[in-house]
Amino acid sequence: MNWKDKTPLKVSKNGRFLLYADDATFFFLADTAWEMLHALTFEEMEHYFENRASLGYNVIQIVMLPELDGLNTPNRYGEKPLIRNNPLQPNEKYLVFVDKVIEIAANHGLFIGLLPTWGDKVELMGWGLGPLIFNKENARKYGEILGERYKNTPNIIWINGGDRQGGGANFEIWEALANGIKSKDPFHLMTFHPNGDKSSSMWFHDAPWLDFNACQSGHAIRDCPNYVMIDYDYCRTPVKPCLDMEPCYEGHAINWKVEENGYFNDYDVRKAAYRAVFAGACGHTYGCASVWQMHRPEKEPIGYSSDYWFNQIHLPGARQMGYLKKLMESRPYTERKPDFLAIGIPKVGDEHIRATSGQDYLMVYLPRGGEVTIDTGVIGEKKKKALWFDPRTAETIDSGMVLQPLCTFTAPSKGEGADWVLVIDICVF
């Protein structure tokens, strides 16, 4: 069956996960390509999409009205999104261009996480050039235009917002935009991309249009406890899926101070991903400082981009996110839950471990490897076997039979960058 026949996506019956229409697992694994529509040619997009699809990604996050002077600087084909910066007068040639981008993504089996606008068109917060063009009335009508155009496009996931808070004067605008889209397109899932250290649940958890929550743990510190944000959203009612839509980006200057702090690396990226997913997230978004902006030779970079996008798509963290997706899809999926009983009270910071369990299995993420004592009885008293999963390579090492419920395990290595996943399975004979 063609994957397009399995759309639209839906929320699982228990409210925790995303699924295809036929109930097949959909682990949301996104890459951040915010400036793609502004920066790339079709040929470059083909190269990028092919790379991301080969690594296991299934969502690419892009912006209809991009951040970096996206209204007044044309794309690579000389087209601007709007006529006279009026949201009610989209440039049809630009929309046809976007249609083609979405089609190319579909040909690679990829969904487009589509932001109708970056947040600087709603609120200026010290970055983004604007101009401010939205109010409650035109936001609703702009949403209707987009919803009508893409309601029958199979590979759309709507992402309202755009690195902005949803409260105050913004609230009515974001609500109007979401309701405008949903009035014409009730079929596709929708979430909200907030600013740093915030979650969509802060303003919109009860909104009928919000199908799943997204938070942004951001780029300020190493070992950001993004799992706390997932914990909070996971425990809210009504139950909705949740994920970290903007964690630390690989190659991004830590707290924007490269001389003092250096860059986030693949180890930082893995810790954010495994901790969030094991805390109950329905997926994860990866990002790279050079790729989100599609930094190329003829453009000045934003921030501390260390290389061009076509080189940075090969960073190790990008590849390793696919290993996480394969691991999560390798076991029964929709009954998976965070498991605190197996590990007791975890330490904080670099040593913070996380566990998740499902039907006949338990997984424990150890960010520094080493030794850990686990209560394997949380998944039953049957015979069990253990293995070590290497999140850097996806290779596994057999750790033998589990002889008693409370066991101490020692990872193959320990220390900075030596993270491991302990996987314990009920034996099937």
C-alpha cells in the first residue's frame, strides 16, 4: 500500500502517540529546515530530502512566511510570498512553488510540518525583521486560504506559531489563524511551536484545534532538563501527545556564546532526544545551526554557523536520530510509558537517566554509561534477557540472561559521550 493511502495521521486511542490512518506506528522524527522555501532551489531540495529520508526522518519543518526577511527578499526563483505584504493576497506563483516543494517531499515519503508564518509577523521580540502584518481578522482569513488549498494534500502537519509566546495580545491572532485553517481543513493534525522554555500547553492545551503539544527546550544550556517539560505535558488532561520541537541544535553555540561555551555536539543532541522520548514524547525534532537557515556561500550566517548546510547535513547527530526511531519502532509501541519504578530517583544534570517500558520490554538510557541497578520486575516475573544498544552506531551487545528481578548492569563504557541504552526483553521460547 502507498503510504499516502495511510493518511491523514491521527492520535492513538490512548491519546499518547501519533499513528497512520491504518493504526501503523508513526514516530514523529523531524528535521528543522525553517528557511528552506526562502533559500533553496528545487535541485537542492531534492538532495536534502533524499538525505533526510535515507536517515529515517519522516517530517521536515518549514515556514510559509520565513523569518529572515522572508516577505521582502524573494526566494531563489524571484518570488515573494505576498503581494504588498498583504496576507489576504498571496502570490499565486509563490504558492505554486510551495505546492511543488510539498510534492517533492511526498515523493521521498516525507511529511511537511508547515508553519503558516514565522512569529515575527505577529510579534517582534528582538529577532526577526517582521514586518507585523497580522491581526485577528486577517489571520483567520489567511488560515482559511491555506486550509482550503492544502486540505487534500496528504503529507501536511500544521504547526501554528513560530518561536513566539501564545498569550497576551498574540492569543487571539494565533487562535484565529488556527481556526481559519481548521474550518477548511479539519483532517490534518495541528500543533503550536512556542518560544524558548515554553510549551503550547501553556496557552492552548484545551483548544480543539491543538491535536498534540510541542515545547521548545532551546539552546541556552547543556543538559537542559527538557524531560521536565515533557513530564508536565504528559501528565496534563485531557491527554494529548507531546514532543520537544526545538531542542539544542547540533553545531549551535551554547547560549549563543561560542568563545565561552563552545558548540552543542551529537552527544548533547542524543541526551535531549532519548530523555524526552523516554519521558513519554511521541517523537522528537532534530536541528542543526547551519541547516535550519540553509547557510550557503553567498549568504552571511545567522549566529555561529560553522559550515554550509550541504556539509552539515552529514553531522553524526543527524544520523543517530534515525537509530532512536528504529529502536522505538522495534518493540510494541502504543502502550509504551515512562517508568520510574525501574530506576528509583534519578540524579540530575549530566547523570540523569530515564526509563521507558512497554509490552514485555524495558529500556533505560544511561547518559554516562557505567553501572546501574534496575528493578526488572516492573515488566513481570518471566525470564528475561538483556542487551546494550549503542546510540552512536545502533550496534547491540548481548548482556545475557537476567537471573533475578533486582539486577546491577555495567555498560560497555562510561564517561563523557559514553551513553548507552539498556534493553531488557521478556524471553519468548
